[in-house]
Amino acid sequence: MLSEFDLIKKYFDQPLPDDANIALGIGDDCALLSPNVGMQLAISCDMLVSGRHFFPDADPYFLGHKSLAVNLSDLAAMGAKPLAFTLALSLPEANPDWLEPFSRGLFELAHQHQCRLIGGDTTKGPLNICITVFGELPIGSALKRSAAKVDDDIWVSGQLGDARLALNAYLNEIELTSDQLSIASQRLHRPSPRIALGLAIRDIAHAALDVSDGLIGDLAHILKASQVGASLMVDQLPIGDMLQQQSLQTQREISLAGGDDYELCFTTPVHARELIIAAGIASKTQVTRIGKVEAQSGLRLLDNNLQTLNLKLHSFDHFTAP
Ligand code: ADP
Ligand code: MG
């Protein structure tokens, strides 16, 4: 039987490379971070709860990846560079068959972004994974939700909707071929945090956030914080082949309100269009212009003929969802 400390040592206490920003990692009462002069820490925390955010029998390798990915996505949306993270873990049992792949999925992504695990807490209980990430950015340069300006272009990264397609297929609400399901479920289980894009647009964009609960619901947060409105060109949203094969209604619903995309939605001054396209190329991330910020409050959904669409959509909310 693994003790709490054996478990931490074996699965989570990895040697830290020389890193000027991390003065002390796992093992003491606190870790110590040393931010560079002129930099601010960007901090975010996301919890994944069994039965709420993932199925209780979910693949632990994917869970390790996703629990860090959703946190890194928040750093990306602020334009921050990842430094370190902590992991608070509640586990029903110390099961190596779960811990080994979980730790592998977690550290693979952590290494990819040079984000170091510097501490945490481990307890017995219902499966619950809570990560806090620490990133840095030059003081005053964060991409805040409140910074959108009237006439800004609105952009989104990557493609929308495939994660939701996978979820709907698991719930038997739509049918996908097994090849399609394997592509869609990669998008659901292994989102790629858009760190490189966040850094590339940081000095160009005004407002940004990551799309986790569905594009329109998340964009509404920017509009509210910035006290502006917007129009979206619904049929120009970037969607993949799989979603294009669904009915127009399904395409619109899932791209606008699907959730779990972990793409960036951001606003930029019109004169910066070419800079944003260059930032997309430099960060190897698709970027698509999808609408405009306007002075009139509210969100208008337009088709390609600029006709207003009356779609009944709602994005995800933990306390109003069934
Ligand atoms: P404390 O008694 O101060 O709360 P703990 O005994 O919980 O410390 O943890 C011992 C050390 O192991 C601490 O440095 C803590 O940050 C680290 N730690 C505990 N659980 C984890 C975990 N799941 N991942 C990474 N580090 C952890
Ligand atoms: Mg503790």
C-alpha cells in the first residue's frame, strides 16, 4: 500500500531543471517563485470534478493532460507565459494503474510548456483534481476582458465544436463513425492550450478569453466587462469537416454554444489585421475573423446575407444546468 508521501514522491515529485524563476519546489511548507523584474504573476485555478466535468471511468492519461490544459488555456487567454503549477488531488484510492497514466499525461504537457509542478496537496476522497497555474507577463500587458473597444475585429483561434460533437456522440445524441469519433474525442480529451498564440497577440490584441463554456456565452463576458455589444457572422465560424456534415442548425448551435473548445476569442483594432494573421502563422495556429465590436449593447447573430438569426441558444452554467 502506497503512503501519501510515497505517492507524492513516486508520481509527482520530479526533479526541477535549473530555473531562475523557481527558487524552491516540492518538499517544504511552501514553494518559492521569483518573478523577473518588471513582470507580473498571472494566476488561475481550475477544478475538475468526477461526474461533473468527466465520466468517473475517464482515461487517467487524458485526465492528466486535460486538467493542466484547461489551466494553461487561462494563461494563454491572458497572454502569460507559464512558469509553474500546483496540484491538489483528492483520490478514492492510491491505485498505481490510475496514478501512473495520470502523472504521465500531466507531465507530458507540463514539459511541453516548461511549466513545473512545485507543490500541492493529496487527500483521500471523491476524485477531484484542482490545479493552480502561475504564469508571468510584463506589468500592464495582460489581455483583460474589459479592454475591447468599439469597432474592434473579433477573432477566434482553431476550430469550434468538435469537442461538443464527441460529447453528443457519447451521449447518443448524434451518430459519428468510429474514425470521426476518434478525431472528435481527441479534441474533447486533449485540448491544446493556445499559449504560443496568446504570447504572439499580447502586444496587439485588446481583450481576450478562452472559450470553455461556448463561444457566445464566453464572448458575452468580454462584452459585459467592456460595456460594448457585437455582431457575429455565424456562418463564418471556423468548423471542421465533421461538423460541416451536420445540419445547418446543428452547425450553428454547436459552434456557437458547444463548449470545451479551449480556443482563444480576442478583439483587435482594425489596423492590426495583418499583424494578427502573421501572429497566427508564427504560432502555427489558425485564426479567423468572426465579427465586430459595436457600441450598441447585446450580441447580434448574422447570416452571410447580414440577416439577423433568432437562435435559441444557451451556454453552459453549472448551477442552472440539469
Ligand atoms: P503540508 O503538511 O505543509 O500541507 P504536505 O504534507 O501536504 O504539506 O505535502 C508535502 C509536500 O508535498 C509539500 O511541499 C506539498 O506542496 C507537496 N505535495 C503534496 N501533494 C502534492 C501533489 N499532489 N502534487 C505535488 N506536490 C504535492
Ligand atoms: Mg498539506
